Amino acid sequence: MSTEIEQRQLIAARIREARTLAGLSQGQVAKMMTMHRPTISEIEAGNRKVTADEISRFAEVFDVTTAYLLGETPDKLAMDDPKLQLAARELAKLSPDALDGLLRALAAVRTDNDDENKG
Amino acid sequence: MNRRTLILDGAQAASDVRDRLGLDLVAPVDPFAVAEGLGIRVRFLPVSMEGFYQKAKPPRIMLSALRPLARKAFTCAHEIGHHWFGHGSTIDELKGDGRDDTDIPDEILANAFGAFLLMPSIGVRRAFNSRGWKPATANPIQVLTIAGEFGVGYDTLLTHLSMTLGDMSRNTRIELGKWTPQRIRKRLLCDDEATGLILLDHQQRAAGVDLEEGYALAVPTGAAVAGDVLTQRQSIEGFDVYNAVRRGRATITTAAWQVEARVAPPQFIGPANYRFLEDPDE
């Protein structure tokens, strides 16, 4: 039971984080997903279950992977992740804070290598 | 390959991209629309850098939300250059206003591409000629007007005119460089409250203008403004000045042109195509 609640909280936190990274208010997301604004609020508070179809739609709106929203992938890319495609000398150009921000954004966004985009 | 050859290659590529997207070589372009037209996704991040180009499917450009509006547009154009030339993923670290200090060939190419995409020679020269102005004798307000029309920074236009196009002497560039957009703004508006100022006069040819909340927009006296994202601020000689107060879009119409004014939140974080989305929560 507690695992289910923890899972829901994790998804809620990821949806909130992805919404913030997409620069959208709860009202804007509600309008785009034809939902009521309080529904978005409840989802982000972890008080309402999210269906698989809703996860797909959130991922589309936020331009992130469903795996990220489900908490199946880390919230920050590892420095040696092939998705990064950057040499160490490129990464060395950034301050630790800037690098952290970039790795977090890249962990969320979709590429064609991500699971849901295959086939 | 020497610097001059790289710059010419960058200029040619910028012209090719305009051709590809059906854009002429005169009018100002929106680099974010160009990126979208090439299938590149652009995002703003709260990260201290200039930009990041990710060679991936889909290709992505990530820009610092923390940089000034015109700088973000230039960096977007620069990163499109990396994409067009098939360069690998690259990070452009935080720079000052001087863009021409690099000796790295890929960076020279991307800089030239960005500069000519936003400031095509024919378009910039036409912008001065049509107003009866000359780069060699331009004053700061004239430079600010044309920089605003092309969506670039004041210093970026000065550098392009003097170092790349060769239309402005070094001495004139130094004299004009003593002025800052903030100082010109204060001179025109008599206060220091606006975070930016764009002047759209009768001769301008942009179809759209990007603003952030807090910017002021000067339009010809009597121009019709439709949309509550702009509120009237004051009148100055020849212009009505508006404040950009809310995220969204407005339409400005004169006898000579119609322009879409697009207002983003300051330091907007998120995909570029969401930055002007009206917010029902506001």
C-alpha cells in the first residue's frame, strides 16, 4: 500500500517538475488537456491517480518521456550517458550549477532513442 | 580555412536557410520560427550559459533564460548554424558582448551564420537607406531603431556594421559604443523603469516583435493597438509608447504595416513555443 502511495507521490512530483520546466501554469495545462484546473492540482498533490493515457498526454504537452514522468528514469542524466553526446571538454565549460541544470533538463526531454518513440 | 572564408560560408548558409524556408533576403526573421521550420526544438533553461546544441533526433537548442532577449535570439541563430553545418553537440559558455573573439572555425562559422541570418546585408542596408540614414553618420537612436527591427542587440548591430559589413568606421563604432541601450532609453522615455525599448517606426518591415513583460514598445503616433498585453505608457515625439504588461499577443496596425507583438514572461523557462501562451491563471 505504502509503495503505491510512494509511487503516486513520485509521479506527482515529476509532473510538477516537468510542468515547471515547460513554463506552464496549472491553468494552462488544464486548458491544453481539457481538464479542470483543480484536477491538475490534485494530481500534483498526489491525491488523484493518473491513468496511462493521461501520462502519455502529459508527456506530449511537456515534451518529456513517459518513463521520466513515471519515475522510471533518473531525474538527472549521468555525465557518461550516451544521450548527452558531449565530450568532457564541452561539459567542463559549465559551472557545477549550470551543468546540474542542463543534466536535469536532458534527463526529462524526449529523443528518438527513448522507449515510447520506438516502433 | 581563413576567417574571411569562414564568414562568407556562414553568410551563404544563412542565405540558403532563408531560401529553404521561403524567406526573402531583406525582411527581419524570427530565429525561433526558423528553428521550428528546420525541425529543431528550442527550450529555455534557468542555467548560466549562452546555449547548447544537441545533435539528436529531434535536434534541440537549449538557451539560457537568464540572458537578455536579443542575446537569446542571437544565440538561437548561432546554434541553428551549428545544426545547419552538421556540427556535433556543443555548449556555448557565457560570453560578454564580444562575439568575434573566437579562433575556433566551427564557432566563426556559427557566429557568421547567426549574424547574417538575423542581419542580412541587403536588409540592413535597405533599413538605413529607406530612412535616409547612413551607418557612417548614424546616431544612437537610429542604431537602436534598426537593432530593434532586426531583433538584435545594439552592440551586436554595431559590431556587424563595422567589423563584418565594413559600413561603419572604427571611430564611429567606438563613439556609438559609448552609448548603451539603457542610456538611450532613459534619454527618450525620461525614466529608467522599462527593462527594454523597441522602436517601430513607419519604415520598419518586421512582421512580429518579441517583448518581455517590463519592456516598452514605441509605435507611430495613432497606430491601432489590439490586445490587452500592451498598455499605454506615454507619448513622445512621433510615437505612442506602450508597456508590455502580460504574457500573450497583440496586433499593431498602421497605414504602412501590421505587426504582431508577442510578450513573454521575463526569464521565461520552457519550450519556446509556449512563451507567449496566455495564462488563464493571471
